[in-house]
Amino acid sequence: AQSVTQLGSHVSVSEGALVLLRCNYSSSVPPYLFWYVQYPNQGLQLLLKYTTGATLVKGINGFEAEFKKSETSFHLTKPSAHMSDAAEYFCAVRTNAGNMLTFGGGTRLMVKP
Amino acid sequence: NAGVTQTPKFRVLKTGQSMTLLCAQDMNHEYMYWYRQDPGMGLRLIHYSVGEGTTAKGEVPDGYNVSRLKKQNFLLGLESAAPSQTSVYFCASSYSGRGQYFGPGTRLTVT
């Protein structure tokens, strides 16, 4: 069975600082991995995804993530935080059946001026 | 394209009442899903569909029913609402192997 663990339910950074949101997964098959962002009172928006190929994946809004099979990790990074990045971020792994996703518990990113 | 839309956006029900949430997508996606989101628990899959006329149970299906009579629509029903069903409900759709596209959500309160 697949599972996703996001370390840190809340992360606070200063504007301009590095953003690092951690995601570890378990999967019995080669995983497809996703990061979503949720702004207040909105639905989830796809930030980026890893399916196959290049392990460093670039997404929208300057975010990127690196798939590390040996560490079963898919951490999300952004070199310089912006106030508009404040949101909740969800990591997810795709199961085989019905293209379903298993989500982590989410990490709320706060950006201080 | 409107993407994924959900109706209604907000609803308040009394315990025991019934209601149907409508999800519509205009991307010709085969797969559709209903999730609920509760504080500290992330998103949990209620039911899903892999094509028109098919449905299957997810992680938390009790108290809910679904139907997919048309490819573009996926309905979520609550036959007898309970306070434990107070939540934010999200619909999503996808192609196989791609990420899921989410609707804006329905905030349901059961009193």
C-alpha cells in the first residue's frame, strides 16, 4: 500500500529565504509523485509532478522537487520565498488502481515579511 | 474551459436531511473523484469513478452514495446527513497517469 508522510505540519520562513517542504513516500510500485498547493478557501492546484525520466522536476511559481529513490523522498523547494507563497502544500503518490492519489497530511507554509 | 465546477458552494443541513452535490468537468476526463477535507486529516477519498456508469468505494464511503450517469458529471449524495459529515468536499477529475484537477469545493455544515 502507498503512503505519504509530510514532515512538519507548519513551516515558517522569512521572505526571500529558502523554502523546503519535506515529503517521504512508500510505494510497492514505481511511484508517480505530485505536489499540490491550496490557497485559502480554494481547491487544490497542481504545482508539479514526477512520472518518469528526469528526477529534478520544475513546476509553476518557481518551485521544484527532486525525486530520490534511495531516500524515498520528493522534497519541494523554492530558492526565495515570496509572501504570495503562503498556502498549504500537499504531497501525493499515485496508486495503480483508478489513478487514485494518496495524500500526505499537508504542510502550511507561512512567510514572514 | 471551465475545468471542474461544483454546485453548490455552501450548504447548511439539519441532521437527517438529504442533499446531492454536483460535480461537472469539461475536459473529457475518464476518472472522477470525491474527497472530503477535514482539519489535520488532509484529503480522504470518498468514492471514485473510472468511467461513465462505474463507481467504486474509496477510503471513507460510509454515509455517501455516488452516480456517474454521464461522463462529465459525478454526483455525491448524502441520504441522511450527520454532524460528522460537516466538511469541505472536493471533486477532481483526471486522465490516467496525469495529475488530478480539482474543483473549488463545497463547504457543508450539518447541525
